[in-house]
Amino acid sequence: MMSTAPLLVPRRASFAESAFAGTWAAVRLILRRDRILLPVWILGLAAITSSTAAGVIGLYSSAADRQEWADGVAGNPMELALVGPIFGSSSGAITSWQVGVRSLLGAALAGLLMVIRHTRTEEETGRRELLGSTPFGRHAQLAAALLVTVAASCLAGLLTAAALARLGLPLAGALALGGAIASMGLFFAGVGAVTAQLSAGAGSARGMALIVLAVAYVSRAVGDAGGDSPLSWLSPFGWAHRVRPFAGERWWVLLLPVIATALLAGVAIALSARRDIGGGLIASREGPATASNSLRGPLSLAWRQHRTGLAGWAVGFCCAGFALGGIALSVTEQAGQSEQLQELIAYLGGEGRPVDGVFALFVYILALAAGAYGVLAALRPHAEEASGRAEPMLAAPVGRVRWLGGHLLIAAMGSAALLAVLGLATGLTYGLASGDVPGELARMPAAALAYAPAVWVMIGITGVLYGVTPRAATAGAWTILVLNVLVFLIAQVPGMNPSIAYASPFINVPKLPAAALSVSPLAVLVLIAAVLAAGGLFGFTRRRIM
């Protein structure tokens, strides 16, 4: 007799369930892969903020000293543009202002780099396609990268707040500052998620995200230099500052980056559904059917691969040089009224014209940016090898030393060219303003090019990491560059021993034009860079291709 009981039909998974299947497994994989990088990022942000607060509390012990310092900052448009507005003269308010650029930029960079690393880079290396052959949802990797980055940003904010509260600062202000720092990680994680869908390459995705970051910073700087301008409210940096930690907290402002992050995540998921795995919404331009006569060897091929990116960096350095030369005269007028600026000039060795000390500071900062280009260019062979394009090249009559050496040479010469462009643009603009174009065109390029050996050391370190341990090359090279930035920032914290900064090769460069030129430290840096590059080439000839 047949049963009349209804058949049990398995419930079909909804589209959302299938598209996000495997998200938690991807989260566990990310946590395992970044078990060292994530703690360094989270604890590093908290350490910078707490060390700055400790220095401020120890240095400005009286209310009168703090008020005088805050009044000097509020009356200096350059400091308002570079760092941001200051709301109050308490130890907490000064701490919030001191760490504004450092912690907010650090959180923003970490957020966008983390998401791109675990989305676009995974597709570029082919690992995402392998996961896609399993019961793994289309959006699982993107969702996992966003979840881990958001959680890490929030944890960094909470640890920062706990460290500040332990130093005796008000808990409400500490939580507000921690929330502002976390909000930057959230927002730029969303930016990185969107650019990872637009570009077919991780380098292009990072470049687009960094452009968004630069535009956001400049928008905030222009707005704050002219007072409380509405332009500052168009930037996530402006939102973070206007939370007003330790100065009448505005908790509702934190809703702006949260809403913006949710919208960006939604856009990224929608874009992800409209493209092929391994491709981007912005199609790559097809090359010619036959190679030109200029592609005669690995060096010319390396130049062709680097030239477009180098041109974009050159435009950025040229604009930075024009801006620096343009504000130099106003900085000279303000230097006599700013005790902090005078102390900074003395630290950089500027005992003559105050503007030379300011030039030395900005050239140093932009030299670190040139170091970022050097690391990025020196990692191009790693991308070629990971994508499988290096193996057929090396199977031809092309030696490994010539192939890798060509990329390292282009990275070294390209970084020096960026510094030269910076010096020429600065010298030309300031020379026109001061009436001494020939003199400034001679001084400023020399001041910028003095940092080329320090950048070459970073390129050499990257070459060694790639040649010996390619799997750790990317994370290791960027970590070392970030440590160079942190060493400089920590050395500027009130009460800190400046000698700690000498752990960075950039500090050992003579601070031209404020200080006198010394050839010996530059020669030592060149020698170190050459030894490192040789070590990378030697290691590359002794290992297997990945």
C-alpha cells in the first residue's frame, strides 16, 4: 500500500546564502595568514597614541603652558592644514591633535591595504579561483576581508581608548578618539573593496585607493586652513577630527563613516556580481600584436612595465613640489611666532633661514613616499613570478641576474627621478617667489636627491626579501617601510629620546638645505644598498621559481 505522506524536499539555499557560503572559513584563513601582521597593526596604533599621550602629560604639566601651546596651533594656518584643527587645551585635546595625522593615516592605510590584499591580490595570484572550485560563495572572500578589517579597526580603537584611560585621561574622550581612529579603518576598507572590483590588478587597486585617500586629506587640509569650512565635512578625515575627543564629544559624527562604509560595502558587492573572477570592471588595454624594436632585453621590458606607474608618481611629486614652494614664504613669516616650529627647525639642524628647516622637514616626509615607490617597484618581479609570467621569460635565454637586476635598477633610478622632480618643482616655485630662481634650482634638487641612498637601501631590503624568501617579501618590505615612518613619528613625540630615530636610514641623511652636506653617511648608505641588492640577486639565483 502506497504511503500518502508528503515527500520531504530539501530547502534550496537562497541566492544570498549561496553567494556568501564559506565566509567564516575565509575569515579563519585570513586570521591564520595574518596572525603576525594583524597584531602589529592593532598594537602599533594603540602604542603610538598612548606614547604620545604620555609625552604630552609629562611635558605640558600646567594649564597655562597647554593654553599657550594650543593658541599657537590655532593661529597657525600651516599647522591646521597639515595636522588638523585643535579643540581645547586639555592634555587629552592636545594628545588628540598630536596623533591626528599619524593614527588616522595609519588606520586608513591599514584598512585599504588589508582588504585589497585579501581580495584582488588573491585573484591575481590564482588562489581565489582555486577556492571558487569548492562550495565557496562568490562574495565570501570580499565579505571575510571586510569583516576582519572592520573587527581589527574596532579592536585597535578599543585598545587605544583603554590605553588612554589608563593614563588618567577621561574615558569619554578616550572612547571618542578610539572611535575616530577606528572609523578611518572602516571607511577606507570600503574604499579598498570598491577599487578591488574596478581594477584587474592589485597595484592599480591600491593606486586608486591611495588617490582617494590623498584627495580626502587635501580636502580636509584646504578646509581647515581656511577655518571651519564646509569642505572639511566632505572628507572622512574631517569627520574624524570633528568627533572632538576631549572637547565636548560629538558622538553622532561617528555615524557618518559607519553609513558610508555600509554603502561602499554594498557597492563593492554589487560590482563583484557584475564582473568575471580575475577581471576588473575597468578593462585592461590590449597591447600590440608584435613587440617594438625597443624591447631588446629584460631592462627595456622592465622599463616598459614601470613607466606608466612612474609617470603617475612623477605628476604627484611635481604637484607636491609646487605646493611646498608656494607656501614657503608664508611659513617664513609664521616661524618667528611658532615656538614649536622653531624647535622642529632646531631638531633638523636649521640655524640659518627658518624656511630651510621647513623645507628639510617636508623633503624628509616626501622621501618616505619615494621609499614607498621604491618598494612597490622592487616588488614588481614578485608579481610577475606569482602570475606565472616570469617562468616563460626565464626559460628563454635570459639570465636571472639580468631579469631581476633590471627591475631593481629601474626602481632605483625611478625613485631618484621622483626626488629630482620634487626638488626642481620646489626650487622653481620658491625661486620665482623669492626672486632667486638659479640659486633655488641648485639647492632644492640637491636637498631632495640626498635621500636617494636611503630609498635605495629600502629597495635593497626588498630585493633581499624577494630573492631569499619570496613568500614574505611583500609583507616584510612594507612592514619595514612602516617601521621607518613610525621611528620618525615616535622621535617627534614630546619627551621621547631623539636617538631612537637613528634606527632608520632616512634619519642618517643630512637634512639639506637646513644642515651642511656630509658625504660619508651617504656613501655608507650606498654601500649598504649595493650589498643588499647583491644579496638579493645571489639568493634569487639559488632558489626555485614559485
